[in-house]
Amino acid sequence: MQSSTKAATTPSGRSALSGLVGNTPLLRVSEPLAPAGRGFWGKLEGFNPGGIKDRPGLHMVERARARGDLRPGGRIIESTSGTLGLGLALAGMVYGHPVTLVTDPGLELSMTRLLTAYGAQVNVVSEPHPTGGWQQARRDRVQRLLEQHPGSWCPDQYSNPDNVAAYTPLALELASGMGHIDVLVCSVGTGGHSAGVSRVLRQLYPELTVVGVDTIGSTIFGQPARPRLMRGLGSSIYPRNVAYENFSEVHWVAPHEAVWTCRQLAASHYATGGWSVGAVALVAGWLARTMPADARIVAIFPDGPQRYLGTVYDDDYCAAHGLLESPPAPEPELLGCLDEKEVTRWTRCTTVVDPLTLQGAQGASDVEADAPEEDR
Ligand SMILES: Cc1ncc(COP(=O)(O)O)c(C=O)c1O
């Protein structure tokens, strides 16, 4: 059953549901990811009802409504199989919009059930596009649905500036919870949360160091597109919301390194999350080991463990993909420039530029055509 009824409001007129988003806790993380007496803080965005993307889900819809791009009762249509689907289902319920999420047969059954329970219509494309694969098939379906539903609207999180602005409250929560911040560690997918949080924190702490975390096989920071096991972070396109100029360095992390870190974090801190949580925790732990002991480091943990029980936390899955064979190296490799070579393990680079300015970079649309499916 599709629900487009508006959610109940509190006496102040604010939706009781949107009041559940934000003010997520901070967790101090130390041994074994950092030596005794050192550590970093994890901002646990998995405490939002659907994860970090509840914030942009609500904000993009609010702004589109305010501008008149999304009319009352208009349908929200987006291609997503990830966390934004949950955020849009929430926003649809808060503001009374039907939601259609276009996905493909790769979507986990648990997600389909959850999104459907939240009232979203999950629209599954059955065939990949002959040349553009699943991603193009999904985009084509979104286009067709937008034409079929007058007054419908697509948020387009990769280039919508409201996906960046949505994170101002998160930055302010960090500032008030931490007092001072020296280093911010963020995973990068659409670029939304790293751009939005760093923009505000830089104004407050001009010396802030921003460290981006990507997966191997992702194009975002100039590496070639490869099939990727890790979801959430990484991309096969060049999302325009990535604020390249804000990053002091980028780290690429491999799936087995993220799995190892997720499991260490779970066993030592009762903290769980997905691929991006493991990847940022690995990098933040290394920063805590190598930076001055009093550096105040915060890492954003985008979601909780629910979607990863059959992957990151499943011994059979991990064994089948060779993810339990070795812990990460104690140090990342260092690249002189983003495209010096293809990286296959934890690696860092301290010269970050927009890869579309690098010689030999493919145009976004060329890469997109044969890209593996996106998951956010
Ligand atoms: C679990 C998870 N981690 C990290 C990210 C990357 O965040 P952003 O798109 O803001 O760069 C996403 C994006 O969907 C995500 O779902």
C-alpha cells in the first residue's frame, strides 16, 4: 500500500517524525584502532531512523517544496538502492508525497521490504540497458516515470546543492559536541556530507584538515572505474557535489580492510556500521596514531549494521570473497598524484584535484555508461 498521508505534527507544528533526525551521539574510539591514550570521535549517524541520508532526504524535499519545484502531493521519483531511499521514504511521509524508488534486481530483499513497509513504491527494472547497463536502465525508467506523473520531481542528489546544505545542522552538532576540531574524516559518495560539513566547520576552525575516504575502484578521486564490492562510498561517475578543494588528502580503502576494521570496532566498542564506517574508522585510527596526541579528530559513521548482516558481518560471505585473510597494513601506501597508478589496497594521496582537470580523465558520461550500479 502506498502511503502519502502527512505525518502527525507536534504542538509547535514541526513533524514529530523529522524531530527524530539529528542530534546523533559521539563515541570516543581508542584501542585497538588507536594506541592507549589516543583516539578519535565517531559521529554515529546510524542513530537517525534511516541513517545519514535522512538529513538530505528531508532537506532536499523541503527546499523543492519551498521553491515550488515539488508541488503538494507531487510524486518523488529517484533512482536509488541505498540510504537515500530511506531518507526519501521518511520525507514523503513527513510532507505527504508518494515516493517511487527505481532500483534493479541487485537490491537486497530486506531493503525492498523495509522501503515498502515505509510506504515507498519500489520499481525494479528487469533488464540492463544494452550499452549503459543497469544504471542507464534505471535513469531511463526515472525519466519515463517523471513524464508519466505530472508534478513529480527527482532530487538528483549528485548535483543538487541542497544535498550539501542539508549537513549544516550536522556540522553545528559536531562543533557544539567537540568544542574544537582539528581533523574531519568523511567517506565520499555523492560528496554531499563531506562538502556540507567541511564548509561550515572551516568557517569555525580555519586550520581544519579534511580527509576524504573512498573505495578502491572508484572514479571520484581519479582512479579507474572497476566493479566494487563496497557500497555507500565510491562512485563510477564524477559527482559534482564533491568539493575537491576542501580535501587535504584522500585515502582509498579495500573491502577486506574495511571488514577487518568494522569487526574490530564491533568487538571493542559495540559500534557497528557498513563499509563506509569501517573505511573511515581505519583512516581515523591511523590519524590518531600518527598525529600529535592532542589532535581532535572526528570521523562520520554514516549508518548502522542492518544492511550489512549478510556481507560485512557474515563469515561465509567474507570467506567467499577472501575478506578475512589478512588485516590491513599498519600504514597506507603513498601516491604522488591521484592517477599515478591503480590502487588495490589502502593508499593515500595528499594532492587532491578534480579528476576532470587531469589529462586523460574520461568525461563523466563516458564512464557512466559502463559503470557498475550505484548504491546510495
Ligand atoms: C552508507 C553510506 N556511506 C557513505 C555515503 C557517502 O555519503 P555522501 O553521498 O554524502 O558522499 C553514503 C551515500 O549514500 C552512504 O549511503
